[in-house]
Amino acid sequence: MTAATLITVAPTGAEADKSRTPALPVTLDELVATAIACQAAGAAVIHVHIRDDKARPTLDLPRLKDTVAALRARTSLIVQLSTGGAVTDPFEDRLNVLEASPDACSLTCGKVNFGDDVFMNPWGFITDLYQATQEKGIAPEFELFDLGHISTLHRLLATYGPPHGGRIHCDLVMGVPGGFDGDLRTIATAVQSLPDGATWSATGIGRTSVPVLLAALSAGGHLRVGMEDTLTFAKGRPVRDNAELVTRAASAATLAQRPPMTTAAARAFLGIDSAA
Ligand code: KMH
Ligand code: ZN
């Protein structure tokens, strides 16, 4: 079991509505302030989706570049850009995210029902994206929403070899209706199917957030938390901000005798070079 816990914060996502959730960070200033607070609370990685001037999700490249630069200037967090975007984003724009030269990116290993839509990730897109990460020296994090995604991950590694940096790090995204259930039994099933040597975080969407966090810690996994996935802190109590979700994760990790990993340790763990 890894001695320390890698905590990723996913502060914004593409789905939550700023007008209904004023604490959601959508401007660059809000995102940077959130990143600073979350690093202080124990996060080592930030999973980034950005918004436009009307707080709508966007994959605008100049804006992504500015975001990467600002996060690097003000924090030592590992900057992981989302290549999932929103369900409406074209594949070409999702591939183009890598032109912003993040440290890391998400790479989802299959399609999944997503609200009333489908989050599309066909094999050809997965392989294009994976090869681009290898060429550009960007560390992918394999987002797994369902057991079949793990089969695709095995096929991807067998066909194209190891990822940049050598670390096969996965995120089990749990509690999306139609994907993994967010419970211990499902974590156990998924983890035993991962490639040899792979490490993993888990994310529980909505009400699965706390059960998944506790189960992941006890099973030796790492954590992703944030307002992309969780808008309710406890029954009837909205999340105040991302930092309180990171603080809760860091407290639980410390209680589990696996305190939060520093950003420097996280870079070594994920095979990511020091910040430029
Ligand atoms: N917003 C979802 C459609 C990712 O960031 O890579 C996809 C998502 C996964 O959030
Ligand atoms: Zn995301």
C-alpha cells in the first residue's frame, strides 16, 4: 500500500451551473484562488475544466494556455487538463487540449451514459489521444467509468506500450448512473482487474462521495474530490467551496495513516517532470 495519499481536486467540471452554484470557480481568478487554497489543504493535482465569459464550458486553446500558465505561476500543483470536456465537445477540440502543454490529462477509456446524453469515447479517439500524450510527453490519467473501460485500457497498453512517465494511474469514476456503482464491492472488483503495477484513485459522484472516499482509503487507493463531482457536503448542506472537500479528504487520509502527498512527491509518483 502506498504510504501517502495522492489527492486530486476537480474544482469546476463542465456540468454544474454557476447561477445555481455561486461557489463554483469559473473565472481564471476564481480558479487560481481555488487552486492555492486546495494545495494548502492537501491537494497535489488539479483536474481542470475551464469556462468562457458566460460561465459555459469551453475548450478554447488560448484560454487553456493562460490557465496552465497561471496555475503554474501561482501553485506547484500538477496541472491535469480535461480532455473529456463537455458531452457536446467535438473530438478534434478534445485532442487539441494537449496543445496547451499541461503536465497531465484525463483520458477516458470508453463511452458511458451521462445524464440524458452519452459521453463518447470510441477506440479511434482513445488511441489518437493516447499516442498524442506519448509524443508530447504528457502523463495520461485513465478515467474508468465501467468495467469494460478496464478491458480497453489493457488493449491500449498492449497495443501502444506504456504511458509517458511510466506510471499507469487510473481514476475510478463511480456513481454515474449506468457506470460503476459507488461501493466497496465494485471497487474491489475493479481494482483486481487493473493492469499489473497500476495505481488508482477513486471519485464518488454525488451521494457516493463519502462512501467511495472511505473505501478507497482502506483499499490503498488515492482520492479525487471537488465540485465537479460533489455539490452537497452533507444531507441538506451545499458544499461551501472546493477547499472544504479537500480538507475532508486530507483529514480522512491522515486518520487512515496515509497523509496527503506533497506536490513534489506526487510528481515523482506520477513520473512527471518538475514544473517548467
Ligand atoms: N464532463 C464529462 C463529459 C474528463 O474530464 O475527462 C467528462 C469528464 C471527464 O469530465
Ligand atoms: Zn472532468
